[in-house]
Amino acid sequence: MDFREYKQYDGVALADLIKKRSIQPLDVLQACLEGMRAHQQLNAVVSTREKQAREELKDLHGEQLFKGVPFLLKNSSQALKGEELNGGSALLKGSVATESSHYTKRLQHAGFIMMGYTNSPEFGLKNITEPKLYGATKNPHNDSYSPGGSSGGAAAAVASGIVPIAGASDGGGSIRIPASFTGLVGLKPTRGRTPVGPGAGRQWQGAAIDFVLSRSVRDSARALDVLQTYQPEAAFHTPLFVEGFEETMHQAPPMRIAYSYESPVGTPVSDDAKTALMQTVQYLDSLGYEIEEASPSIDGRYLMQQYYLMNAGEMANMRRRLEKTIGRALREEELETESFVLSEAGRHVSAAQYASSLTAWDEHAAKAMAFHQNYDLYLTPGTASIAPKIGELTPSLEEEQRLKDSVQRLGAQDQLDLVYEMFLPSLTYTPFTQLANLTGQPAMNIPVYQTNQGMPIGVQAIASKGNEASLIRLAAMLEQSDLWQG
């Protein structure tokens, strides 16, 4: 098997070939390595573990669901014992994981072979992947464009065929955004669905969750069967879906569907993004689905302000922990601009503000659940346009200095206003995804559109908590249609 043949298969197909002994796991591993070499220019993979991966082939056994399938982890919360995990930060370069995360252990138990780590922005804070430590990752559809972020390295690796499925995480759209920009299946599961820790019971107060990016719906469905869990020590829990996501993926999706292409924060939405959504809506209408233009009664700008407040508080906490570890204050230049500005603003967020912000999350979650009493699914564009060009959303040196100087002299509220201003250009590209992170709902990018220039834009579907099965069924149905662009 060479790379050209290998990349035609999804993860389920590769596992089936290995189980039937139609191909040897070593041949699959070598094809993956060939793909890494062939696509080095994408800068998707930042570390490899060929020797260790070859050794781990000896541990494959039985009927593992992804037996022998190559996998790349995201350089963030997906720890693998003995491997460097630096979160895309030069400050943490050389940091080695002392134990594997529960997420990684689950995937290894299912038979995945860990090939290394993908590129991600510092601490996963941006919707592009251009860390100073490793440089920019490029979009396989056009290498002048970004694949998005923060799971941009994972998206580029899957879209180029290096691996059929890769580790990703989503704290504000970091699975769905790169999936929209690169034409992939990108599911963010319900809060509490997949493993966290050890050493943590939640990520970003429940906004962030680990899962995967894939090219096929069945790969994501099977991965969710592998990863769904009940962890008594975790902060959030979701009842297990005992029927099985892969087993039920071809059942009919629910009928009542709302849609909107209006940006929840009042920013522009491109004609291509609107067309992607409306073609999907018209197709579903032709099949007899109950379709209505409607959206939940949510103040999108206010909700984003609460989201950035959380980001600021989390970065301030991370900075304080890092300073305690190294025994000194961090210098301004040791953190990238976004990390520094957020951590400075977070130092002045009061406990009362933080608690009030989380209350706002819960209030909006209640509004969203009330909306889903009338609608099974809510459709929006995945992103407001095609991907930005490389460097477009990275501030210049002058702008970096302005932001760092400003945040240190402003008062507390003005600092938070500066954070919103700093992220507004990025938010303009991706205003649709953060809602599901704050409400805890599952949401999915479905690759159903490409522009005349061959650049993808997805459609996002959101369901009520615990109802990933409906998203998977909708995507599986669209995968069989002429709309599919995955």
C-alpha cells in the first residue's frame, strides 16, 4: 500500500482491511509516513514518533475498532506519556508528559497508533494556526490560506490524507471552524460526553471538549462510540448512548429544523456562506422536512463578552501557575500577544464577575433548550466566509506592542473591551460556533459546499444536549447526497 492508495480509505475501512488481514499494519504505518513526507509544506505535523509507533504495532490485538489506524494527537490537552506537550508555546518547549490523558488511553485501547502531534496556536486561543514556535499551518485546498484553528494542524493532516482521523478539541469552535475551512466532518460533542483529566474535571469551565476531525461520518460516529464515557470524578456527565452512534447513524434524522444565516454578533456573512446554508435548507425542504427560519433569543454580543471574560480568567490562572512553577514572574515577551493580553485582563476579573458570567452561560443554555422544544436541529453557516489568508489575522509587531502597552495601562472594564476589539477580526470570520460551547450543546460542521475557487465552507447543525445521534444521522444522510463535498 502506497500513500496514494492509503488516503482513499477512511479509518473504519483501514481497520477492516487490517482485521481481515488484507493488509499489514506496518504497511499502513509506512503509507502514513510517506504522506507526512509528501505534505511537509503544510506544516501540519510538529513531532513524530516513528520508532515508538512501530513498537506499538506489536500490542494490537483482537477486534479493536480502529486496529492499526494511524492517528495524530493535538498539541494541547491530549497527553501521551513520555512525549513533549507544549501547547504551541515556546515557553513550554521541552515539557514532557508524565502520564497519558484518559482521552489518549481510550484511543490507544481502540487500536489507534499514535504517530505524533499536530500544530496548534499557543494554548488553543485562536481560530488560526500560526504559533511563533512552529510557524503557520497551510490549508491543503490552497496553501495561501489558513486551515483555521485551533485544531488547524489536525485539519490539514486529515484533509491532505496524512491520517484519516486526528485528535482535535473545541473550546469556541476549534473543531468546527477548521472543519468548515478544509471540508471535513467536525463534531463537537455534548459537554461531559468525552474523557477529561487526569488532574482536571473540566476544561475552560466546560466550554472545551476533546474529540476528533475526520473525513467520513462513520469515522466520527465510531470514534464517539469509543470515547463516550461516564467519569464519576468529572464535573459534567452525559448519559451514555447505549444504542451506539455508528449502529444507528443511518436512521432518519428528526424532522423539525430551524435555520438562520444572520451573525449572532452582527458581523457580515458572505454570499457563499449563505448559499451553503440555503442549498442545504432547500434540499431538506424537498425531502419533506419541516423547515423554518428562526433562531434562539440570545444576545450574541453579550454572550461573546462572557466568553472572553472566561478566556481572560483562565489565562490569568494559567499564567499564575506557570509563574509558580518556574519561581518568577513571566516577562511580556515570553507569551504571545493574545495570551499576554488575556492574562493581564484576567488578573482584574473579580470572583463576582466570573460567577455572574457563568450564570449567563446557564441562562442562555436554558433559552437554547427552550428553543429545541420546538426544533430538533438548528442550522447556521459553519463559518461566515472561506478561510482567511495566512498572516491575515496575525497582528503586526507594531499592533502587538500597541495591544500589550494598552492592556497594562487600562482599567479593568477597558481591558475586557480591548480583548473584544483584539479578537473582533477573527470573530468576524467565525461568529456561529461559540454558542454551543457556552450552552454545552453538541454541534457539527457538515462539508456540503465549495466555492468556485474550490474553497470549502461548511454548514453547522446544533442539537439539544445529549443528542449527537441526530447530528450524525443528518450528516450521514447528506453524505449520500450530491451536496457532499467531503
